[in-house]
Amino acid sequence: MRVRKVCPVVLRLALAACLFSPAWPLAQAAGIQGGYSTNVADQADCKRQLNIIYGAIQQYREQHGGKLPDKLSELTPEFIHNSDVLVCPYVHKRGGLRTWKKQFREPAPDPHTSYCYEMPPQPFDASHWRGLPKKTWRDFKERQAEQVGPVVPIVRCLDHRPYLNLAIGAQIYESGYYWETNFSQDEHLLTVANLFRVPAPERPLTSKDFPPRDPKATPRLLDLTAYYNGVLTNGWQGFAGNDLGSLPTGIQRFDGIEFDIRGVIQLNGAELPTVFTDHVSGIAVGQKCGRIHFLHAVSHDYKANTVQASYVMHYANGAVQEFQVLYGQHLADWWRDRGDASAPTKAAVAWTGQNAASKAYGMQLGLYHTAWENPLKDVKVSTITLAEPFSTGPFVLAITLE
């Protein structure tokens, strides 16, 4: 199987419960770089304290039927009498929590500790997981442990380089930011998407898996049947309950343009549970046109004005024209805040609806209509290639010529 590309931003979301971004000014003390310690003695002090925390967690579990605490601060004062134990000695050295600013975002914020607690029962939001049933960070870490054993961190200290990890099985080990790379060569194996994905279909899709094309559909409504790789009525991306079953199919008019809607062409996305192709080439056109209309969206939220897809038009005379699709201009995330009436600056919201997953997260769905002006109107477009340059997961439902 091909090695899957992973967007660094998405990898941070998928692999780490606590997101860290060093922002301290450069310190002058020996062994301190950028606000973190590389000093061996500081590390040893922190390890001793992590051992105390581990013992307190085990005592907590013994008295709570094996249940983990929701936050580290729940260990005080019964299991940790001195609350200073929840603050790294190096942080104390720099002035304590009052002068220390936490430089990582955690799923269950706890202002009483400098440590990152990896196993709160906090549910994922829609930026991490879009399937049903909902999953929590604890679910995620326990599923990781099923894959690699008790090396999964329960607590991390991000104030040292290398980072310190207190594992479920009590060991303390050093790692880079992604502890997962210590134990797995497959960057995708331990992600949220892979661990909770819907199993892939046992057989390849065929034309029989999609509604038949309406005989009234003209050649201007491109027939994408041979290129579909997702069925609208199931969670084709790998998220249970996340589909387009509520979208009207067949010949439909959205934003004043007719589209032939019967399936989806999904391109690869690092945050998607299912691995797709990076490009689809050779989509037959064989016609002249003044405009090309796309009904499409992207699988997750991204930075404005970044390239999300590329449509490459190949002409009968050998010419090539590329339409780079930008987030926030030509399309956007297909999950939208409920009641959001905004649209991309160079596109229209063509359809809105919901599915079981979006309802559970309090979101709505949206698809976007974008028109591209063809600069070579008098030359036949032979084929179109769809490509995703940055593994962002765009998908296309229909293409219409004007």
C-alpha cells in the first residue's frame, strides 16, 4: 500500500492530545533553550515527580474501581498532598505557574498543572473526528494502547528536550514531539482516523453501485460514473454516519446550474480514515465550452487562500490550462456551523443539509458551486484531471459545461 502523505497540521491534531508551540524568549541560563530545559539534572528531578504522579494515579484507580481521573488536579489533596508535585520542578525554578504560560492546548484544560494529561474523557470535536458514535481522547489513547501496548503516555512533560513521557505501564521515556515515532514506522497506524475508521469495502465499486444516469442528461452534464469512488448514501470517507444521503440525486438545479449528481470523486486527505488517490485523470469531455461549473467541497477546515485542489483542462490542440482551487474563495469545508450563511468569495453555497453525524455535532453540511471561465472557448476540451497537491481531501460531485 502506498505511503500516505500527512499534512503537518493534521498530524498534530491526529497524534497528540496536547498541542505544543514553543514561544518562550531565549533564556540565558545554561541548559535552557527557548524556554525549555535540556539539563540532565532538571530532567531527573522531573522524572522523580512523574513517578509520584504515577503512584497517585494508581491509588486513585484502586479507590475508584479502576477508573482514571478526569484531570490531574483530581489527585489532590487525597493522593497528592502537596499540589506543587503537579508542577514540573523546572517550571518552579522559573517562577512557578504564576509566571509560567502554558504553551500547549489540551483537550481538558487544567490550570493547576504544568503537565499534559493525555487521557481525559473529553469528547473529540468536529475538527478531530466526524463519525458516530462520538469518541473521546481516552477512547483514542486506549485504542492506541491496543496497537502498541502500555507505552502510550498517560502524562507528558513538554518543558524538556527531549520530551518526557510517563507511560500507562509506568515507564518514563524520552521522545521527540511525536512519541508515536518511537514505536511505529507507519505514520498513519496510530492516528485517530485509522484507529476508528469504518472498514473499507470488500470489493471495488462498479457502475452498478450508483444510480443510473438519467436519459435526459445532456453531454454538457459530464458523465462521471466511471470515476466515482464514493457512494453518497454511506460514509465513503470512513466516518460512520457522515454521508450525503440527504442530497437530491439525478439531474438537479443548484444555484441556477443543472448538475448530474449520483456519486462522488474523493481525493486523498491526511485527516480521512480511508486512503484515496491523489489524482483522477482522463475525465472525458470532448466539447467546446465557455465555462465549466464544479459542484464540490473539501473535507475539513483549512487556512484561507490555500490551494485545495487543481483542475487541469487538457485541450485537443495540446494546450493545458490549470484552475487552482483556493480555500475560502472557490470552496470550503463541507461541515459548516449551523446557521452560517457565509459563502466563499468566488463561489456560492449551492446546497445545505444534514446527516446523522453533523446533527450530533450541531453542524450542517454545505456544497459549493464554482464557475471557471475557459480562456480557450474555441478549442475542444479533451479531458480534465483532478488533483490534490497538499493531501487536503477535496471531493467533486458533478461537473457541468456551459
